[in-house]
Amino acid sequence: MQDTITAVINPADEKGSYLEGAELEALQKYFQSGTLRVKAATQIGETAASIISETVAKSLLYGDITCPGGNMYPTRRYAACLRDLTYFLRYATYAMLAADASILDERVLNGLRETYGSLGVPIEPTIQAIQAMKDVVTQRVGADAGQEMDVYLDHIISGLS
Amino acid sequence: MSIVAKVIAQSDEANRFLSSAELTKLQDFFGNGTTRISAAQKLAANEQKIVDEGSKRFWAKCPNTPSNSGNPQKTALCQRDQGWYIRLVSYCVLAGNAKPLEDIGLDGMRDMYVSLGVPLTNLKLAMRCLKEVAMGTLSSEEGALAAPYFDQLIRAF
């Protein structure tokens, strides 16, 4: 995977040059945002299970999807849904820390639409759940860090769409 | 791969969010970001000086070596490599780990210099001299961030 630091080092090395000007400014900005990122990742990691419960309550729980014939029925599929939402949250948190979305492309989105298609997992409710997750996460971590998480949760949404 | 990518890969391997030890490590890394940037800037600005002065000190201790053989082409090539190593150290300071040095400058390095007929013991001494001069251009905080990578470089030779 790439992160925001290696993303500037690799092309600089191709040219044999030091990092300078705009590249160092980008790193400076990233370093300065580090405390915000680490704090948000800490909060999300500590409360992940409750973030997921609240996300489901806000988006899926009271719909047909949890009833017989729905894709979160029976319990085995309900649990699989929780697992996948937890993956989304965890990888979005990684990407937020790295300030780089490539880990989402490589480890989450690659082939996901096709997998969901073959398993019959409906895309629309999945997207609704991620939208709800954005709100829940922002409530927990605050507006600034929430905005940063939105970037990566939106990246998952657009990869699924 | 930076320190950030490394702890993420570790956590992902174990299927978990980052541990509090890993988060603390990242916090420390971000916390001295400004020092990392100034160290990298100084290494860039002083590369020529570090190489020139480092070579003088090296030749004083080890006069019989390819870079001091009277062939200007050889001298230029050796000093160019030395400059590259300083650049790789600057990448490491910014990345927070030794991966850039290892991937770009250490993997295969022995085979290359053996094939070129450059004695590794001489290079080791040359790298020590580079480190000495480089440390003189950095503040103690900056030096503390860069020294481990110079040390790893010296050990590798």
C-alpha cells in the first residue's frame, strides 16, 4: 500500500532529487494533522462495536432487510453484515491515518461489487449504511476528524456505486 | 513504506484496529514532524559540503582508495553515490523508518560494490566520515533523528 509519505518519496527518488518546496509543504501539513488523525483513530478503535451497532440501528435494522427474505436474515447473514461494516470502518480508519485511499482500492474495493453481486448482497442498503456510518463517526470524533473520515467512507461508496 | 504504512500493515495482518502502542508511536512521529522537515532540508542544502568535507576526512585516514586514485571520473562516481546515500537518509528521516534506505540503497549493495572492486571496508570508513560531517550541520534534535539511519548504513558496509 501507499501512504502520503511514500507517495512523495517514490517519484522524488525516480528523479534522484530531495523532497523540496510543495512536497515538503504537503508533508508538513500531514504531520501537523497527525494528532487529529491519531486521536480519531483511537476513538474509533475503542468504540468500533458501538459505532457499528448504531450505524445498523440508523440504517438497516427497522427495514425489510432484517426480515425473512431479506439479506440480513437469518442471523448468519446479519453477522456477516456486521463483519463487513466493521471492515469498512477499519480500512477507512487506516486510510484516514495514511491520508491515502490506496489501501481501500487494494484491500476492500477490488472485486467487492462482483462478490456482492454473486452473493446477492444489495448495493443500495450497503451504501445507506455507510452514509449512516459517516454521521455516527462524526458524532464520535467531531466535525474536523469526521470530515477526514468522510473522504474515505465516500471513497468506499463511490467504489460500490 | 513509511512508519505509518508499516503499523497499518501490521494491524491489518492481525485484523484489528491500531493498538495503543502503535498509535503512540505514530503520535511521536507526527509530533516531531517539523524537526524531521528541517533535518531533511539541511541534509539537502549541505549535501555537497558533507560529501566534500567527508571525502577529505576519509582520504586522510584511507589515502589508497578508488575515489582518491587520481582518476577524476572514479572520484566523481564515488562522491555521487555518497550524495545519494545522504539523500536516502533524508527520505528515512521523513518516512520515520529505514525502508527507503533498505529498498533503494542497501538491497544488492554489497554485490554491486564487490563487482565494482570498491572495498567495503573503505566504504564503511567513508560513510562514518559522512555521518560525522552531517551531524555537524544538524541541531542535536535533528541529529538524533538522522543518526540511526547513518548508523544502519555504516553497519551495512
